[in-house]
Amino acid sequence: MSNTNVDADKFAPTCELCGHAGPPSQRNAVRSNIRRFRHLKFTVWRCEQCHSLHCERVADLGSYYADYPLRREQNCGYFTAQWLRVIFNRLRRYGLNPRHRILDYGCGNGLLIKYLESKGYQNCIGYDPYVQEYKDTTPLDAHYDWILCFDVIEHVESPRELIEQFTGLLKPNGKVCLFTPRAEGINLIEPELSIHQLHTPCHLHLLSEYILLELCTQAGFLVEGIYHRWYQDSWLPCASRRFIELFMKSHGNDMDAAFDRPNARIILRTPLLWFYAIFGYYLPSRKEDTMMTIFKVASERSSPLS
């Protein structure tokens, strides 16, 4: 299953993102954060040149997506609503408006689409090849003012090809918003601290901020803004990152815990949870292990619609 026992001197992979070949700067065996696979560990290594992280490939990757915990969330409940509000406010600061035609690429169950529609954004379209409702590829034949891509690029075989695909889907002056883990902020020596960002073996490539900006620049984009604070960090009760991370840790630290019924005994025995429930937002995490980036089509780039 894992390359963990491969002789370190002979382990010299090629980085999918920057092309560097050679021994990694870091390497560790990281458990899966999916509860039924938590007993399995997978080799994760850091590219010495671009500092991105890569997970070993598994032949049966599809089996890890069967009954995938994140696909269980069908409705926009209290927590999701707070975090979607954070996303919405950030996007509006960079010019998103109801007249825009928007593609949510990798939209899952469409919660962001439904949230935007509730705010008067009626030109929202979703695409997700793994969700029946959104697997139709027709949206990929159109062009958009905005492409939203949250928690997708780290799952694909070739992030470079995905970014290049977006260049053909955007109108002149179009924008793309990418949210993904940020490799520089992930401590591979103590992987449990960022176990949900590592998310082995489903996260194939965790891009460094450097290489994300480099790939997008090469594709003809200009960076407009970067947020390092996780969007799942709201000032409303129990919706801060501090609270969520401690809650997850106290309930086993598997991603499934986010969808389980809370254990009242654990909560009563963890007074810090009560403190973070109210004040967690005002004590932000020092970790910068996620990034939400907004890019704009460079004006001099030739557009498919020009």
C-alpha cells in the first residue's frame, strides 16, 4: 500500500507541478482521515524546489470516495451557511455581482450554487463529474464571468491542466477563485496537526502558494487577492476554526466526526470547547495552511471570445 519502506536514498520522484526530480526535502507516512481507512498510512513527500506536497498514488482510489463523508451534506445548515457567507462576502469584495454568469466547478451537492441563488444570483451553473445532478458536461461548452473552484485542484491528477482548462472557459476580464490547502503551512513532521488538509490518499497534490501563482501566471492570469484565513472561520457561535478543530480532535479527528451527532459527555468534559464556541474567532489560528486566491484574466491574453 505505501512506499514508506522504500530506501530514502533511492526515493527520487518527479514533481508533477514544477518538474523537479530528486530526493524530497521531507517525507512521512500519513494516516487517512476517513474513519474506515484511518488504519492505513500513505507516503507524502515535499518537493525540494517548489515546496508542494504529493501523496503516493493508489490503484483503487475510487474506493476511498465511496460513501464519501463530504457528500452526505445535502442541505445548507447552520455551520455551512456561516461559511458560505464568508465566501460570498469575499467574492463580492472582488466584484462578483448578480449579472455575472458563474460556474461552480466541482460543485459537489451544489450548496454554494443554492446559496448564491438565494442572494439573487440566478446565473449560477454547477459541474461535478461525480454527482449525478451536475455530471452533464454541457456547462463546459460555455463561457463565464467567474469560475469558482473550491477544494478541487488538490484532488486532480494534473493541476496544470485544470488551470489551463479554466482559461478557455472564461470571458475577457473573467475571474477565477481557487480554494485549496497551502503546502507551506502544513507541518509534515507532525501531520496530525493538518490531517484534514493532507486528507490522504484523496489529496494528490497540495500546491505551495509559490507554484499556484506560477502556474496561474503561465496560464495568463493576474493575481488579484489572496486570503490565508480559512473560510470556515466565522465569528458566530461554534462556527470558528478554533472550535471546529478542537471539536474534531475531541471526537477522534476523522472527517466523519463533522457529520456525526456530537457526544455530550465529551463536550461536557472539554470546557475549552465552550470558550472557543464564543471567543474562538477572536483567537485566530496561526496556521496558514489554506489559501483562497482570486485571479483575473490578463488583458493582453488572447481570449476564446475575442
